Amino acid sequence: MDGSHADENPIPNRHIVELSWYHTEFTLLTSLGGRWDLELDLPFDVKVQDVRFETPDGAPFDNPAGLIHHRDETLQGIGDMKVLGNLRPTSVLAKGDLLTVGMGLSLPTGKIEENPYELGALGIRHRHIQFGTGTIDPVLRLGYLTPVGKWRLDASLDFQLSLYETRHGYRGPLNMTFNLGPNLNLGGLGVGLQYSGWYQGRAKWDGQTDPNSGYFVQGIRLSASIPMDPSWSVRFSATWLYDADTRPGADQFTLDWLFGISVAYSPKATDAGEMPGRLRPPWGK
């Protein structure tokens, strides 16, 4: 990134931003009778940003003007809450198979920001990190589980699309997440190994494409679901991210590992930890 701030002789430099993202998602799942469940997802995030500046040859660079764009800071808050109705149709399935179709809305409970590119052009301090899309977005989730011997094969797809702009002119991207892999129950402990993928389309600010949006990330996830009692379960996951492709023109980024924890509660002892579609990533905005 050029160091072309308000300076008579700007010095080219790179903004190197490291982000540690601590995500916790609380999920409430309750039966509505028959084949329907009501699901409420509430995420809470802590985002720690560490920033340094370097010249093209890798030497440290003191760039006070660059601090209007990025700086060391810790941000925390809730993300966008999701409310879904989950249907489990059974008439078209083979014995032992389980299909889940979730339909609902993502609600704008996460903190949003003003247009960072407009503020940056004016030399005004700003943030590029948001905690939500700022809009009411439709959400679709599909999950399918089928037994394969002692194992069960789990496949899931999540889809979310922003249909309009926020009051600050932001329109979120299309987000898709998919997982595929086997699960095994070991004495009540659910263990899974999945191939996971995250696709993000292009976001827009005031109708202009956000140059730093759009990616396709792939990873391998190991997860463990631990039932605490008939109603409570806790899921831990670790994902090795082995590939991250960004759109042309976007700042490049690298990813190593993602670690996640989720807590599920069902008053009627629905086995939430084993339902297909539960293995969602701790990101996507």
C-alpha cells in the first residue's frame, strides 16, 4: 500500500496488519413440535489489531499519518444475531438419513462503521473492521447427514446475501460456507473431520466495489462435540487454513489457524451437536 498521504514527498510503505479474532457463538435451539426447530444464534467477538509499517525493502518505517487507517487496538462486541426456523423433512429420505433446511434472517445487531475510504481520502481517522452487515439479510442453511457404517457423512451449506445498503452506504457481500466430512460418535463424544470452504463476493461502499472484499478460503477442520447433559453440548474446533485466494486488486492476506467454541442448549434434549449444518465457521463478514 502506498504511503501517499498528505505529504510533499510521500515515501512508499507497506501497512502490515495482524488481526487476532476471538469468536464465541451462543446457540439456542428449541423444538416447535413435529419436525420444526427454532434456532437463535448470538455471536460475540473480540478483535485485536496489531499494525506496523515497512518500506519496500523491509525496514521499519515511522508513519504517524498511516495511523488514521490502521493502528493497534482491541475491539469487542456482539455480531449480527440470526433467527432461523429449521425443518427436518423425512418422507423422501432413506432410513437413518437426516436432512435439515434452515430459513431465517440475520439481524443488524453488530456495530457498523462509516465509509472508511471516504474518510481516509479526507484524512479522517477511521476503521475497516465491522461487527455486522448493518442490514436485515436472508439466511439459508442446508444440511445432510447419512450413516456410512460406524461413521456418518455430514454435508452443509450456508448462504447469506445483503439486499440493500446501510445508512452509511455499505452493502455487504454474498457469503457462502460449505463443509463436507465424516463424523463418529465415541461414547457420547462426537468427533468430526471436515473439508471447509468460505466464499465471499464483493462488498460495496456507496455503489463502489470495496477493493479489499472477495475471497475464497479452504481449510481442514477437526471438531469435537461434548454433551454436558441431555440439554447442553459444547463444540470445539480447530481449522487449518491451507489456501486463501483474494480478488485481483485486493490487499493480500495470509491465514494460519482458526479455533472455535460454541455452546448449544435445547430444552427438549435435541442432539444439537450432531445435527447437520452445525459446523459453521467463526467468520464470513
